[in-house]
Amino acid sequence: MSLFDVDPQSCIRDGICAAVCPMGIIDFEKGAYPTPNAAADELCIRCGHCVAVCPTGSLSHRDMPVDQCPSVRKELELNPEHCEHFLRSRRSIRTYKDQPVSRAEITKLIEMARYAPSGHNTQCAEWLVVDNRDEVRKLTGIVAEWMRWMLANEPEIAQSLHMDITLKRYEKGTDVILRDAPVVLVAHAPAKHRLGTSSCLIALSYLDLAAPSLGLGTCWAGYFNASATIFPPMQQALALPDGHQAFGSMMLGYPKFSYQRLPTRKAPAIVWR
């Protein structure tokens, strides 16, 4: 099969597929059918734009058959008011119910997050899911160990990040590190991948925004992820694939409380040119 096939019975030869192709690998002349050019197989990034944009569903990609790509449902699209309300109502959840999250729900979230944009469509983000309570507590203890090291060796940095206060609260029995969350998610990729950071962070952002649709809440695990990038005991405990780095981490669970208002934020700083 060619890189893509066009149905001559339904193709209206409008050239839209060629116009949107980010790699410019679709040849099109007015009145003719679109065809893959000589470099198409090598340069195609499998983004699916050509399949998604065709108004008549006439183009089918070898790796993305048109019958596996559902139509956009206009009735499900957010209007501006709904979108603003959705984004403003999102909260960082730091108090969770003592309730496990099913692996089916976690998998659903990760599957939604895979549609996040990634440079050149690399889709390089991979996932470590820690949903064992004992393991989460163990990781919390390792973060505390890292904080003690930071306070002893990098006190200015540690105190600027309130590690001294956090550690005191933890030692008194309050988990302000991973917040007694039932699940910790780690997005990782090859450490030397030039798009690893952005791909993982955008995928986590998608997951963060998708979580409330399943009744779940999230919070970015900043202390935890910092320790995962530089503290050997944490790196050993996570046992990521060789050469991989944690580029972002998130707590996940069912919120213990619900929020009733939309807090304000400072006005954005905008420069127009």
C-alpha cells in the first residue's frame, strides 16, 4: 500500500490535505488527485492531519486508516463560556479520600493524555504508575531523605523552597510531600531526547485537565520530581529504563472536598507588537 490512498469516487480535489501537511509531502495540482511525493515515506511524521482535515473522508493513511478515525462531534465542542469555566474551576488537589483508583481509570487518563501535542509528533512520553500505598509511602520517605541532604548541603536553596518547614510537618506525621495520594504518576523519556521535557509536561497537563471528567483530582508533585532528577536513592527506587529521566510527576486520587468558587488570578502581562 502507498503511504496514503485517495478514494477517487469521493475526493473533491480541493487540495486541503496538501495545504495542512506540516512536512509538505503531499503533491497536489488543481484538478488532480493528491499523491505522496518521493520523500513522503521518509519524512511523514504520522500526525494524521491529512486524514483529519479531509471533508469527505476520502484519504486513508497506511498507518491511520480513515475508518479508525472517528468524526469530530460538533455537539461536544466547548463554547468559550464553558471552556473558561472548565479551566477556572480546575484546582490542585492536596487532600484525597482514602480510596484506591482503579487501573482502568488510570489507563483511561493516560490514553487521553497520549493525544497531547509533541514536537514532530515524537510521542516520546512514557509512564510509571505507582498505585501501591506502601510504595508511595516509601517514595515519600526518600523525598524526606533528600530534603535532609539539601538542608545540610544546600541550605539556601532548601530554605528558599521551604524544605525546612515541609520536613518538620512531615516528621510530625503530616504528609505534605505526596499528600497521602493513592497514586503517583511519573512521565519519563530518554534524558537526551531534545523534546522529552516538553512532551512529558504537555502530556501531564492533558492528564491533569482530563482527571475531573472521571471524578479525580491531581496535583503536580514538585518536590518528588526534583528528587527524581538528582537524588540517586530516588532514581534507584524508580528504576526507570536506562537513559530515561523523569520530566514531570503528579499525584492522583479522589478529592476529599469539592470547591464552590472560582478564585481570581492576577491580570496577565501582555506586550503587543
